[in-house]
Amino acid sequence: MAKTTKGKGRKDVREESRKKGLLAGGSAVVTGVAAATIGFVPMTIAGVGATGFFTYRWIKHRAKNGIRF
């Protein structure tokens, strides 16, 4: 017989969303600090791109799972 698995619970989904949010926020802070202290433009552009990507994934995850902001 096939064993059925239960989907993620609400608590697990919210914890995953929290982790993705912390990653997005952390990358924004690191990008801002690096841009302010180092000022190297290509690294700043790459950091902004990475921050945008992580933020998009976080927002998409929240919307998919019906989590309000």
C-alpha cells in the first residue's frame, strides 16, 4: 500500500516564510552596508539584484500560502 503523507502544516509554512523574509531582509542590509562602506558599483548592483530576487521569492511564497502582510 502507498503511504500517504500529510502536507505542510500552517506552522511549518509560517516558519518557512519567516526564514525567507529574514534572508531577504538580511541581503538588503548587507547590500546597503556594503554600498555605503565600499561603494563598489558592480557589487552594489549585484546586491540589489540578489535582494530583489530573494524579496520576490518571499512575497510569492506568502501569496501562494495565503499569508497576509
